[in-house]
Amino acid sequence: MFPDDDHELTGWNGIERALGNRNYTIFAGHVHNYARFVRNGRDYITLATTGGSSKLRGKSEGEFDQIVWVTMKDSEPVIANIMLDGIEDKSVRTRPLPKPGEK
């Protein structure tokens, strides 16, 4: 899903006609390569690897493990890309148990 795709062949023209003048943001996956472009004043976003395979060459190549957190605010979504290497489990930092008699 890129700006130069044949939108009639891929079906995007039909989807855009069905959505009409409504506000919308398009998310797509499967190609495992993050990209965002604007078409007709609306965001189109292909997601990077979300658990599938990729060369994981980094953000500059659009190849990274991620999840997308979408929060609706007023009339548009707020989109946060959360990189999987940025999330830690509950053991990210532990404190030693106090020695007997210490607080």
C-alpha cells in the first residue's frame, strides 16, 4: 500500500468511495514495513513487523517490531508506535531484600 499503487486494482478506490466524506485513518499490515503517507487528506499507515518475520534493519528502513496504540481524541486518533524492545517486564529493576535489622 504505497502512494503509487494501482488503487483500483488493490481496492482502495472502492473503500474510499464507501467511506465518503467521513474522517478516517487507514491501517494495513502484511508487508512488515512501516510507512505513512497522506492521500486525500487522510493518513494511510502500513505497520511494521508486529510479531512476524523481518530483517529488522531499523526505523530508517521501516523494519522494526512494534505495536500501535491508538487513542481517540476529539475528531482524530492519537497514534503511538511502541517498539517491542522498549517494553520491559516487571523485573526491569529489583531492590535487594533488607538485611535482618535494617529497614
